[in-house]
Amino acid sequence: MTTAVESVDTPAGEARITWRNAARPGLVLAVSHGAGGGIEARDLRALADALPRLGVTVALVEQPWRVAGKKVAPAPKTLDSGWRAVWPALLKPGLPVIAGGRSAGARVACRTAAELGARGVLALSFPLHPPGKPEKSRQDELLGADVPTLVVQGGNDPFGKPAEFPAGAFELVEVPSADHGFAVPKRAGISQQEALRAITDAVAGWVGPIREC
């Protein structure tokens, strides 16, 4: 596994891709961060460490606002514009690309997957609604992805617990006791390491058939 960093110009400013390259890749998983953090998120780090060993190159995408050091994410339209501009760089290895992200990054992936030709969507901690406001559902974004989709959701995520998700053409994996950042309390029946392994195992199992297509 090798690591490389690439800058990409977008209409919203400079974006950055940190490539974690598999030795013999058959697929690219491109994942972006949420509105409250960057690519150092525990779930993104875990995937970047685990998947290249399984033949999946992981591209960690930092949106322009984050690269610029801003603390507040811009409007969804701007996020989508930055993601679209990064997409050609993600296609350069000549491999199928799964679009993904956590929280706000998952929403971006869902909104743009069909138009960009993504092979699938990985939605980590999909923010189904703002905390305490289930009436403000974002389920249409998830249901509109129109490509194979995997949702990995914490059992105690205030942005949408697994039981709140609608029926639809997507797979959903619950990480027991985990919150929106996939942190688990010490009293939980699952350790933090086990929670992260549940994420990487679920994603590895889901991307396997896509990689082999």
C-alpha cells in the first residue's frame, strides 16, 4: 500500500485527495468527510487502512472549504460542485468508482451518484434528519441515489437511528451503540475496535462483488 496526495482545482477552490493505493486495485472507493470534521474521522481512517489490503484503493477527498481552513461547510449546491469537479481525478486510475462519505459527504454522494456514473454509494452515518427533528427528513436524497447503496449507521445516531430509515433499495448495517461519529460508550457491549471492525467488515463484504464485476 502506498500513499499519495493530489490537489484538484474546483469552482469552489482547491480540493485535496489523499490516495491510499492498493497494490493490485480493482476498484476505487472515494469518500469525503462531514460538515464537522475532516478525513481524520475514525471510520474513514479505518477504511483507508483496511481496504487497500483487499484490492480497493481508497481516495480520501477533502472538500475545498476544509482545505481552506474554514470551520463551516458551505451550502449543498457548493459541496456538490466541488465533488463533481474532483470526479475526473477519481476516474484516472481507470477503475470503477464507488462514491461515498460520512454525514454531509454521504448526502453529496447520494445526490450526485447517478449523474457521475458511480458504481455504488457508501453512506456512513447518513444524516436522515437533524437531531430531534424527524419531520425534516432527507430520505429522498438516499432513495434517489439510483445505484447500489450501503448505509452504515450507528445504533444511537441522533441524526437517524437504523429503525427510523424507510424501506428502500439499499442495504443497512447497524453498528451497535455507536453515535454519529461511530464512538461507543465504555458501558457498551462492543469495544471501539470492534465497532470499527464491524464497519470495515461490512464495507469489505459489500464492495467484494462490485470489485469482481
